[in-house]
Amino acid sequence: MGGGLRLNMNALDYLILALYFVTVLGVGFAARRAIRTSVDFFLSGRSLPAWVTGLAFISANLGALEIIGMAANGAQYGVMTVHYYWIGAVPAMVFLGIVMMPFYYGSKVRSVPEYLRLRFNRPTHLLNAISFAIAQVLIAGVNLYALALIMEALLGWPLWVAIVVGALIVLAYITIGGLSGAIYNEVLQFFVIVAGLVPITVLGLIKVGGVSGLMDAVRGSKLGDAGLHAWQGTGSSDNPLGAHWLGIVFGLGFVLSFGYWTTNFAEVQRALSARNMSAARRTPIIGAYPKLLIPAVTVIPGLIALITVKGLGADQGALVYNNAIPLLMRDLLPNGVLGIAVTGLVASFMAGMAANVSGFNTVFTYDIWQAYFRRDRSDEYYVRVGRLATVAAVVVGIGTAFIAAGFSNIMNYIQALFSVFNAPLFGTFIIGMFWKRMSALAGFWSLLSGTVVAIATYLLYRAGVIHFNSDLEESFWGAGLAFVTVAVVAVIVTPLTRPKRDHELEGLVYGLADTTLTDDSLAGDAAWYRSPVLLGVVALVLAALFYLPVF
């Protein structure tokens, strides 16, 4: 990154950052007092209110990746980046809350792979547990690398020192406080992140002459007028994103987004820690409301950086797209506010990495270690294994951070990971949930073949054998092909194999409710304005309305 990005931080800025670190560790120690069982460590004892789990849900997603990556996309692709939010997140979050949480929460599973074991069989369970564990440490590495870039720019620390120090702080508060330590910190981090990003947007808009000044400047930039529209030009791939509307709607809006939000255990885990079914269903829907507004603090700063930072978009050095936000911090923010913004970025990285690590330690402990190596041990034993798995995940994450360093736009790398790991899982999951007849063997072969197709698509694209207009278009197609493969294999294998009997599938597939599920909502949860369906419909309507000004 070089000296071009060094921020002029003073004692006040460092004090704000130090206070934040002390608070985060304090929250970890406070959460430790509530840990008596493994359910307390891994799922917060299923005791948290919906607003806490809802904010943690969105904060776990609002990692440095999201902020740095989406601002980079804002500068590179313009307003089309909003697709990642309004069609690429909100509908899937609402679907998770209304349709899928009753199966997760009601079946009392502790993880997504555990659901697959109950619905299909142990081989499907093990395949998913291993692929999920690999995905989490790869994605944790991306978050760690993103933080290290900030620390290197900010403090001039060498990349490896920043990676190790960042990893140790996350390690401390999850090992101490378990999921509660992570979740309460994520609620705090949500507010810190917003407080850090809002000044960048406001001061940036003032600098470029408000929204109209920004629009005029974008028209005169290399993006041109196309940079101001979300859907225009998507009848062909002649647009900044290089994507056809079919790819956006099916690849991103359906396969990638539903695959991410509905089966990504790092997110679902937050809803599983809610205190009852109603709170669990509202968790992702409450998270959808901030998600609608986040483009204001990611996409708009990306556009501002495109206009105000001369030469942004270089292949390497300080002017790569990934540095859009740090460059704006350097150019726009006074001391004090700079400290808050830096703290917000550090917080965002921690929230993202903590979600990956807490997801990994739960799946490793319950779905790999307890299921296949050491059964019927004491609760204390599994909490200890969880803590050791946390250390292992962070150590491996340090290694995978160096893989992420090889990509100039980390968002492209992360989307490729999602198309390989999430899309086949989502296909297997959703077909198995709605098609009772799908057999256990069909579940295993669908998941395996979908994953192989997604990996093959990516490798053939990298080798130049097949051509796409952009890395992102490859992710959309890779995800779509994986999904279609899963469906085709399920249809071929199912008639050749024996299905499970109805009583084995109660509470796991649509239309076979578990009769033992009582309504566990508290008195206050019955209020009409807390209805998950009503809250979900309002979020969907808002997502559609937000598109109108930028169509």
C-alpha cells in the first residue's frame, strides 16, 4: 500500500481505538459469566431478544469485506452495486425468516449441517460440515486480510504483523465469551461501523456538491451515465457490471443470495440463539431494514472516491479499488472523526471474522468432532474442544489471509467462494425441504456433483478455457450451473433409491409439521406489528421502491 495511504492519526484517534478494544474484551469477559453449558457457548443458551439477534445478524454480514468490497464495487461498477442489497439480499432474508426459520429453530438443530443429517444421511452431513469448515476459514482469511490492509495503511505496520495482531483480538473475545461474546460485540459493532461510515458519506457529498453534483461528475467519469442506473442496459451485457438481467435475477437474486442467506450457518447461528420461535423468525427480517440503507454508506462513497481520487482503479499500489474507503478517510476526515472511522473499520472486520470463527467452532465441535470422533463426552469437554477449534480457525485464517492478498478486488474472490460453497448447498437444501420424496442418497450426490461443477466452472474460467465478461459474471453462472446440476441429479437419483418414511421427516420438510411444536411466543410477541409476515412484506415493498430513482 505504501505511504500514499498513511492516515494522519493523533493521540485522540488512538485513544478512541484503544477504548474500543478494551470494551470488546470487557464484553467477552461479561459474557463468560453466563456460560455453563455447550449450548450457552455455541448458541447463547437460546435466550436473546429479537432486536439483539437482528442487529447481530446484519453486523455479522457487515464485515470489512462488505464495506471495503462494496465501496470498491461502487467505484468499479457504479449504481449497479445496489443489486447486492435490494435483490441480492432482502428477499432472501425475508424468505429465511418466514419460511425456513421454523424448520431450523423448530427441529432444535444446532447447525445447518445437522439439519442435513436429519433430512438426508451422515455422508451428506459430513460432506457439508467439511466444505462449510473450509469455506469459513477461507472467508475468515479474507476478513483478516482486509483488516491488515487497513492497519498497514493506517499505522504503517507490516502486513504480517497486522494480520497476527488482528487475529489475536478476535481470538480473545470468542474464546472467552463464546457466541454471546460475539453477538453482544456485534450489536456494539453495528453502531460503531455506522458512526464511522456516515461522516465519510456526508463530507464526501458536501465536497462534490451534493447528490446532483455527484451525478453530474459520475456522468463525466469513465463509468459515464451507465454508472447511475441499476437496470438500464441489462438486456445485453453492455453495462458496467457486464451482466445480463437474467444473470442478475437468477444467479444473484436467487441462487447466490438465497444460498448465502438461508444456508450460511455463520448468519443462521445468530437467529438460532433467539429466545423463541417468533424472535428467531424476526431476526433476519429485522436485519433486512438496515440492509436496505447500507448502500448509502458503501456505494455512494465508492462513487465519491471514483470522482475525487485521481487514478483510482490501478491494478496495484495505493490506488486499487479496494482502497476507496481508506483513501476517502485520508482525504476527508478530521482527527477525532478519523479515530471513529478507523474504529468502525476495525469493528467491521472483527464482526465478519467473529461470525466465521464462531460458525466454524460450532460446526467443527458438533458436526465433525462429536459426530465422528468423540461421542458422549461431558459438556465441559465440548466447550473445551470449541475453544481449541477457535484457536485453530484463527491460526488457519492467518494462512488463508495470504491467499486473499493475491486478488485486487477481494469481493470478486468472495463471490467465487460463495458460488462454490453456498450455491450447491442451497440447491440440495431447498429441494430437500420442499420435495419430500428426495432420497438420502440423492441428497449426497446432488451436493457433491453441484460442488464439483461450481469448482470446474471457476477453474476452466481461470485457465481461459471458457470466457465470461467479468469475474462476477463467472460467479453468477457458476452458482446457476451448480444449482441446476443439483436439481438434475436429484431428479435422476431419487426414483432409483428408497425415500425416507414420513415419520422420519416430521418437522424437516414442508407439509409435514412436527405436532409437538407448541407456540412458544411470549405475550408481547403476539402484537400485530411484530408479525414476521407483515415485517417481511414491508421490507420487500421498500426494496422495490428504492429501485425507482435509479432504474
